[in-house]
Amino acid sequence: MASLAWLLIPLVAAIGAAIWGRWAARDRTAGDISELAGYARFREAMDRAERDRAGAGAAGAAAPVSDSASA
């Protein structure tokens, strides 16, 4: 029985490696467009926040930072 266990351990590891290999090699190109659009929105928001801070710094007053969900 112990020899059977020693044979099953590599078999289970090989099956696990095959499952992981299939999962790692799957086609993930479908979500690229939405992810790139989200990244563009993030960059626009960061640029806007930086401009707002620069404008407030030039005026001499610190503007409060607010989270606005309307975009």
C-alpha cells in the first residue's frame, strides 16, 4: 500500500501541473479593450487631479480633494 501511495503522489502532481498549464495558457485577449479603456480613464483622472492641485498651489490655497463618482 505504501508503494501505491508513492506512485500516486507524482501522478496527482502531474495532473495538477497539467491543469495549471492549461489555465496559464488560456486565451485572455477578450478583456484587453475594456482594461485599456479603464486605464485611460484612470490616467485622465490623475491628470485632472494634478492640474487641480497645481492650480490651487498657484493661488496659494490648498483645495480639498473630493471623490466624485459622476464621470
